[in-house]
Amino acid sequence: MLNKRNLRSPYNSLLAHLMSSSTFEISVLISTYNDRGLVEKKLREIRAQTAFDRAEFIFIEPASPGQERELLEPFCQQHTNCRLITFEQRLSLYKAWNIGWEAATAPLVCISNMDDTMHPRLLERVLIKMPESECDLFSVLIAKQGTDADLNSFDISRLKQLDISLRPGPFFVWKRDLLADFGPFDNRFEVIGDKDFWARAHHRKLKIGLLPEVLYLYTKHPDQLSKSPAFLARRQADMALSATKTYPHRWSHTLQRQISRIRKMRRIPLIGARLTRSIYVRKTR
């Protein structure tokens, strides 16, 4: 476990050594705050990845009241491709992602939230398709699930009933070396830093790609924070900050058009299911 409170140059030296000797192909950043009840679920999900040994998993736990580090540390000690970075003060989500990005040693980096779910073949499919596309920024089809009895299930009959998100925010992949040329997430944002990242990428004309397969589940909770006054105040502050940017604050129109086309095809009577059957991936090859 790396505790960043007192780490300076020794940490940088260790990181340089890890990067020079890394054999991982993708780094998965997972920030956790007050998510103790989700740790067991997330660890099962990670271990089920068919590309588990090809990936490194970086957990960032910034002074969480749930003390998830107590559950994550044994897992990271058991698996050398897992690391835990802890802090003794609260960090914003985008600050945590930036720290994870700096610590990542693989050429590709992605994010996953504790309450969302990765398809067992998510990383495997990304590692095949993103290099083929030569994209800088990449996403997959993301289905929106509620907290029903089949929570986190990738059963194809269930997936066919779920809406597909137009927004890639819950899961996306980018090249690690964008950190130097493109820059990190703007950690002044508290809510829409992912949208700002995509808006800047679109403005800078980065190559953006989509893997048209349902490989990620975004979890919608009935008591989502988006309804709370505190959340609305943070969102309003973020909107004011976005208005100061020199580029339009929007998701990639090209990506959203691709997703919208698939959504419309799914709804075509009689033939929609046949036209879109390729978007569903079985859990095993």
C-alpha cells in the first residue's frame, strides 16, 4: 500500500522503475469513498476479468469513512497487479483520477466506479479493438441498470431490456501519454470533470472511437445524489466554471450519433433484435 502523505522523490523513483519494467497493457483506476459495502462485489468483478493478468488495478482511497483500505489491502497483497494508494484527506474524484493516472504504468488507462459493473470480457475486448482503431480516447456501449433483483447481471435477455446511455462518462479508455501532451482532468470540477475532458478532447481533435458492444453497466440509484441541494449547488458551480472554457462544453457528437443509431435500430419492430444482436457479448468465448 502506498500512503501518499509523506511520499516525494522515492515514490517518483519507484514509479519510473515500474513504468520502465511494466508488462501490463491497461491500467484500471478505481476511486472509492464510503463504498465499503461494494468492495466484495468489485473484487469479484475484477477477478472475473478474462484479461485480469494483462491489467493493473489501482485503487485510490482518500480518507474514506468506510475504511475500504482494510478490505483492499489484503487483495492487493495477494495480487501483484493490484495497488492501493491511500490519503489522509478527502480528494475530489478528478484529483483521485489524476493521481491514479500518474501512477499508471500501462500504455492505456481507464476508469471504473465502485457501484458500476464491468463485463467479464470488457478489458479483453478493449485490448483487441482500441489498438486496431488507433484511437486516443475510446468507449463501449454502456447500459443503464436500476437496483433490481438481477443487479449486475449481463444476461443477454436482461441487457435487451435496458436503455443504452448516450454519454460515455461512466467508462472510457485513453492513452497514458496524453498526460504530457493533453493534460490531466481539471480537478476544479466536482461533478462534470469527465464531460470537460471529453469536450477538450473533441476540441483538440483527438481521435475518438466506440466499440459497439454492451460491456459496461452504469448503476442508477433511486436516491441518487443528483436530487440533493448540495449536489445541485456543486453542479451549478461546475457549470459556471465550464462557461469560462474556450471550447464548447459537450460530449463528442460523432460518438453520440453512433450510439443513437444503435438505439434506434434496437427499436425497429420485428427486425431490430436481429440487426443489433452483435452488440451483446457472451461472458465466455
